[in-house]
Amino acid sequence: MDCALGRQVWKGTLVWGVLTIVLGAMVLVWPGPTILVAATMLGVYLLISGLAELFLAFTSSQSAATRVTLFFTGALSLVLAILSFRHFGDEYAVLLLSVWIGTGFLFLGVSENAVALSERALPGRGWYVVLGIMSMIAGVIVLVWPFDSIVVLTIVVGVALVVLGLIRIVQAFQIRSDTNAASEALDTLSHRVAA
């Protein structure tokens, strides 16, 4: 590794680790506002994707079935975005976020199991089944207990960010150590060649 590059990489990794810990701590200290921000971001995402899908529905040269699908999904996204913003800060926006996450877990689980069942020669096929079942269970839990599960997910994300930040910091110091060792080896080699 280039020593100058290594010095820059370890500093960047250290800063990234510290910022990740700060973000994780903020999530853990203020889970309510974090959920509100996530619900708001979901609303913005639904608004933008809905507008994009409606635009594509009217301007795309796709088949009629594709354009109709784009129109309906775009319209649904816009309706959900409006509901999200209309009830800003209310339980409805958080409920929408929970339903979105739970449905995502269910779709992931179903697709993991579909891949495992259709591809007999798939390496690690059993793990796809296990992960698919776990994802479906997580989806059902989030949909059955939407408010409690979103709080738990927020806390898990906060803890995960803190742990990832700590790992980044350790990684940064390892990069610095490796860079210093490489620099010393290059200095020793250049002195031997010069002598």
C-alpha cells in the first residue's frame, strides 16, 4: 500500500468510525425523533418514486400492461406519501413505516424461499431457506406489533451503528499500524539498496 494513501485511509476510516458512533448514540438517546425522521424519509421516498412512476407511465414506450402497472404503483405511492405527510408526527406515519418494513421482510422471506426451492443446485441452499423463514417471521412480528417492533428495530439499529463505529475505529488503527510497518520496511529497503 502506498504510505501516503494509507495515512489518508486510516484518518478517513477513523473519522467514519467516530461519526458512526455519534449517529448510533443519537439514535439510542432519541429513538422517537429517529423514528419520525425515518417516517418522513419514507414519505419523501414515496413522493419521489410515485411521481417518477407516473411520469414513466405517461412517457414510456413500454407495453400497455407495464404502463398501467406503473400508473397504479405511482398513484398508490403518491396516496401513501400524502397520508404520511398529512399525519406528520402522528402514529399513522409510524404505522406506515412499520407496514412498509414488515411487508419488505415478508417479500424478502418469500423470495429467499422461492429461490431455494426452485434452484436445487444452489450452494448454501439450506441457508436461503433459514434466512427466508426468519425474514417471514420478522415480517409477521413487525406487522402484528407495529409500534413496539419499530422501537425495537430503532434500538437495534442504534446499537449496530455503535458497534460498527467501534469496528471502524479498530480498523483505522490497524490500517495506521500496517502503513507504518510498510513505511519502515520501505525505508530499510531503500537504505540497504543505497549502501
